[in-house]
Amino acid sequence: MPRSVLKDQCYPLVVRVSNCARSAGAIRAEPKLLQGGTKVTPGQRPRKYLSGGPWCYFVFWSFLVMTLGCWRPVDFTWFSLAVGFFVSFCLHRFSSHLPLRLGRSLAFRCFQDLIRYGKTKRHSKRPDLLRVFDVPKRWFGHFYVVSVLWSGFLITLSLRAVLLEESLPKWLLKTVGFLTGGHVSNNVPPSVLLVQILLWVHGLRRLLECLFVSVFSNGVIHLVQYAFGLVYYIFLALTVLCVDVSSSQEALPLLSQVKWYHAVGTILFLWASWLQHHSLSLLARLRTGNSGTVETLAHRMPQGCWFDLVSCPHYFAELLIYASLAICVGGGSLTWWLVVLHVLFNQALAAQLCHEFYRSKFKAYPQQRKAFIPFVL
């Protein structure tokens, strides 16, 4: 039989069967209720709205790019550092869930070697190649030597600008102008001068603690960490001059520009500094005892004061110190809150590593202790 004739005879039968099946399916199938209240019958493709389609990702990333593009270079730098330490913290915190092959890879071992220092690095399995980049942990004091000298130099320039009404050096104005992406004024607001002085005091105290309080063992730090620390304190002192504070009252006398938040921030700074110093003194006594002379370099379980709440109260105090400086500039500076955000994730990573070391070394370590922030983290 010709194919055309067979097609003409079979087509009506196919149409009737298809219609019957469609009718039966329409009777049995009920519309499905999707999230958002949209009714869709079987066989019908749901419409893609902006909330669930690729437009959502396009809008999000476009907004993020435009927002970051409007930021000043100094803000973008601190935001990038904060994100970097946050990713490092998350990657380490959930490293036990990584595939075994990835956890044993050279790249991951290099990552662990880069974030660890001191006692948290001593017992880790490290290739001999990575030990080439070790420098003594006692070189921490170099950071604060740079901080005291560099911050003191910038404070001198700021005081001359405030008291003698001299202009800041052109090289400094160009540097700050590059970091802020715009014009820089010669005027130094009292809030900026206060933060400069408090940072200098903080660096001087930490230097004296490294020289006369802390007892360093033979621990090491990575060469990259050492270089980062040196650059960090140079960049931090420049960041203070980039802080966006209101200068509407700059024509008033200096004492008339003192605000209530200057006092609040200074009080919090002093208390946090005491907490950090007291915590470091307790750690030093674990090796010196009451005699004041070094009796052992072994690690002992810290107890007393804020050590009953967290494993690293000195790291928590560091966060409070930077938060107090944010209050000193009025609490509305995006630049300095990004600095605080960086310190949060930086200290959280270091505290997590110490917390894990204590829990693995001391079987009777209190389970209720947190690593960093009391009752939280």
C-alpha cells in the first residue's frame, strides 16, 4: 500500500487516541502550587520571574560591581583583606569536610602553613621546602618598632599642621590623595589626631610587652606573614589620615571640637588595652611563675580572668581596641569599620587555631570556652 494512503487512514485514529489521553490526563491531574502562589498544571513550564531567574544574579553582581567601583582605593583594600581572611577562616573551619585528596594536596598544606604560626605550626606535618620560609616568632617586635617610628613621624607632621598651621608635605598629600581617590585637605581633624595618638600608644605598649613581658619560645612565623606585618602597620598609619570624618567645626578652637564620643572611645581603648596586657601577663606567668625568671618553655593551659570564657582574650581585646578607635572618629567612618572588619576575621582565624591547639593538647580543657568572642565564637 502506498505510504501516502496509509498515512491518510491512520492519522484520524492517532488524533482520536491523543485527544482521549489528553482528556483523561486533564481530569486526573490537578494544578500544582509553586512557591510564590503560581499554579502550574503538569506539562506546563512555569514562567521565570526576576526573583528566580538569571536576572537576579545579573542585578546582584551589577550592584556589587557598581558599589565597589564607587569605593575609594583605601576602602577597597581593607574590604579585600577582610574577605581574604574570612574565606581563609571558613576554609580552615570546614577543612574536615573537604575531600581527602584535596586535604592532602600540596596547595592545601601550603595554605595551612601560611595561616599558622608559633605553637599552631610546630606540630603540623610540614615539608622541608616550607621550612625555608620560617623566621623566628620573636621578630613580632619588629612590627611595633615600625609602628612606633612611622606613627610617631606622622603624628609630628599632624601636630605641626594643627598647632603651627603648617601644611602637610606634598608627598604625604599625594599618597593620601591616591588612597582616597580625590583632593586632600591640609586640615587634620581632632578625631584623626586622637586616633593617631592612641595607635602610637598601642604600638608602644605592644613593643614594651614584647621586650619585657612575653616569653617567646623557638616558634616560627612565615616570611610572608612577617612581610605582611611590616607593610600592615605602615598602611594602617596612612589609613588614619584617610578616615572620612566630619570637619564642619574645623574653624573652632581645638578644645571646642572635643565630643562625647572621644571620651567614650578613649575609655574603651584604655580598658581593652588593660585586658590585653593582663591576658598577655597571665600567659607569660605560665612560663615564669612567681619568680619572674623563665622556668619552662612548655605550653600550659591558661586559666583565670577572661581565660575562663575564651581561649584568646588578648585577640578579643585587639578587636575592642580597633572598635574603640571607630568610636573616636564618630562611629560613621566606613573606612575604619572596614579596618575593624579585617581585624575581626584576622583575629578570629588566629584564635580558632589556638583554640584547636589547646583542645587537642589538654584533655581536660573546658568545653564551654569559646575561641574568641565570649558566648559567641
